[in-house]
Amino acid sequence: MTKFLISKTIVCITVLIASISLAEQAEKDYIKQILPDDAVHGGHFKDGLLFSGHGTLTWQSGNKYEGDFKDGLMHGRGVITWTDGNKYEGDFKFGLMHGKGVRVYSNGDIYEGQFKNGLPDGKGKYIQTNGKIIDGFWVEGAYLDSDETGLMDNG
């Protein structure tokens, strides 16, 4: 019985030390780096060169991306906010808006739907601030086929 308790205690101590080591390593891997174009990236790096995992990228202009990176590019889920008031939240692929997302424009209009190579492409809905909704299929940023539902009924 004593031998079992001692080995169980040793296993617990070993697991605790391993957990602390992993947490310390993760903290060390989080680096803030100033890039050649004066953009600042805070996050994790792969092989010390390309940022990968979750992080934040802030450009000199003030535009900011927070989300997933892969091999130095925005890739996965994230949010990009531009200083002019535009915002996108959704999927990214190889540095571009790609997949499902929501883009809020500085004038208040909203596009919700599929993106491809940075543009609305596929099934989507464009909601204007006056309440008009354009729901249909988009190709390279322009709607191909739509069902304009007119003004929204707020009552």
C-alpha cells in the first residue's frame, strides 16, 4: 500500500512539473516582433521565423488583425479591423478573406455570407442601412442573382 502511494505521488509531481514546463515554454514562444513594413506581430512563431497559431498583427496604418496564422499568413478564424471603420470577422485562407464571414462597412452596410480570395463569392446577403436586403449569389464581389426583399418590416 505504501509503495502504491509513493509511486502515485511521484506520478503527480512529474505531471505537475511537466505542466509547468509546458506553460513556461508557451510563454517563451510568444514573441512581439516588428516587421519590415513597421507592422507589429505578437504571437507564436514556427521554427523562429514564421508566425503560426493565434496572434495579433497591427500595421503602421492602425489596421489590426487578431486571429489564427499559418506560415506567416492570416489563416483560420480571425477579425480584421480597418481604421476607416470597416471590419471583417470570419474565415481566412492564405492571407485573404475566404470562407464564411461577416463584413461590416463603415457606412453601416453588412455583407454576410461566403468569401473567396478576399471578395464576396457564393451565397450571401447584403443588408443596407436603409433596410433593403439583397440575398443571392455573388461572384467576385458582384451579385449574380438576387432576391431584393425591399425595406425590412420592423413591426
